[in-house]
Amino acid sequence: MPHLPQTASRLLPLCLCGLLLACSSPPGKKPVSGDGFSVEQLGQSDGNRVANLTMRDNLDSLSLLLDKLYKRNPSSWRAGGAGSRDEAHRQIMEAIRLNQPLPALGKVRAVAALTTAFDPHFKGDRAGTLIYGLGSMLLDCYDGKTEHYLLDGLDAGKLANASYNVEVAAWLLSNRKGDDGKAMLRANELSDSEQNLSFEREFGKIVGRLNLLAAFSDEKYRRAAINYSQALLGAPLLQFLPLDAAAATAATRP
């Protein structure tokens, strides 16, 4: 066995320790972004906070999807008459967040707008109409609001139906073609040179959030009754216990 120089023999243990520390260091954590405290939160229950965070994240997902669709389908935002892609994006998301109609669609919104977006005879902003349809549908589930408070509630059935509609929209986006045989909107792409499933993943996040919120909403009133019963049953147990028998005897003397 070759003899290591004295300096190398001293450095070897240090190098091994460094490698072990590097291997044992915790992996990077994905940041979790809840909302910071605000006075409005004093009027919101835990259920309201879950609903509000779900709406916040779903609107962010729709904003991202719209941006990606406009980039892949520039003719779509031009068909809407906007002066730029950013202006078209802002108009659509503002109409969703403020629960306002789109001038180009009139009273068409929610599910009706989704149908319009995949109508082969529609000549307007197909991408904007799709995202506006999804966004206004979510607002309808929240009674036209993006923030819920103590007196607000959610219908589990509406949320479940909305989740299903998002799945249908995602499928149509990937499969519906126009009269020319081309995709109505370029989105997911699978080819020998490129695999782009980012649209599918973002739609999947929206579906997952809505399904979880629907299940949570369905359990809410049952949980309230269960929590009340647990409080009644647990009340006799919530008493201070003496440390020893002598202390218990002394405590009972007048």
C-alpha cells in the first residue's frame, strides 16, 4: 500500500467529514406562502381562510395559464382588440377579480363562456374567453366574491361541479381542433423534439384545490356538531388533579 504524505494524511479525515456533512444536510425546502396578517382576518374563520387561500392560488394559476396561452397563441389576444398582450391579460384578469362582464362577451360568462371558447365559429379572443369562463365560474362558486368572511359559506356541490368543468376544459384544450384540423389553441405539446405538459399540471392544481375544498365544505357542518359533542363529553375530564392524596384531603376540608 503506497504511503500517503503527512499533509495528505491529515487532510483526508477533514475531507471525509466534509462529505458526510454535505450528504447529511437537509434538502432545500419549497417556500410556503400564506397571507400575512391583516385586520380583515379578524372577521374570518379557519374555513374562510382555507377558501380564501384556495381562491388566491386558483386565480394565480389562471393568470399564469392565460399568460402562457397568449404567448403560444398571439393571434388570440389580437382578436380581442387589445393593444398589447399585457393589456389583454390585464383586462381579462381584472374582469375576473372584479366580477365584471367582458364587453366582447356581453352577458356570456362562466359555463356559457367555456362553451363559446370552444365554438368553432367563434372569432374573438379564444384564450381570454376560456380563462374568463373559468374565472367567472369560480367567482360564482363564491357568490361573486374573492374573499369570504364569517357569514359566508360554500356549496360543496358547486365546487365539485366546477372541478369537473375544469377537467373538461383541460381535455378540450388538448384535443379540440378547428375546421382546418389544427388545435384551436396551442397548449400541451408532445412530439419527438418537445414535451410541454405545463398546462396540464397547472389545470391539475386547480382541480385538486377545488376537490379538497369541496370535501372540506361538505364536512364543515358535521365537524361543528362533532366538535360540540366532544366539548360536552370532555368537560368532566378538564379538571385540575391534586398531586397527592394528602393535598386532595386538605382541599376538601372547610
